[in-house]
Amino acid sequence: MQGFGGFLVLMGAGSFVLNMMNREFVLLGWIDNWGPTVGNIIRVGLIALGAAMFALAAVNDSGSDDDDDDLSRDATRHL
């Protein structure tokens, strides 16, 4: 999940930079079909969604290690 979030942030930020040079990623070539304002809103949305996914995945990954230890201890108690 962090990898995909990072990819979205990279694509959004890269799209901003390339747009300033009158270029665009092939994958995001459709972004300015509705005008530059909507294109910029989509770019900001990509960055925000990617950052949120990255942060939430990092929070979930840090808390999951403790749960795994508890499960393994519970499983050995019942044997």
C-alpha cells in the first residue's frame, strides 16, 4: 500500500513539473482534457490521496507487529 501511495504522489508531483514544461506523462495524458484548472485539481488529488495512503499504510504496518506476537503466544498456550 505504501508503494502505490508513493507512486501516486510521484505521478502527481511529476505531472505538475512536466506540465510547466508543456509535457505530460503518457499515463496521465488525459488529465488536461477538461481544462488546466481541472487538471491541477486532479494532480493535487493524486498527491493528497497518495500521501494519505502512504501514511495510513505506515501506521497500520507499525502496529501489526505486536498483534502477530500476541497471536503466536495464544496459539502455543492451547497446545
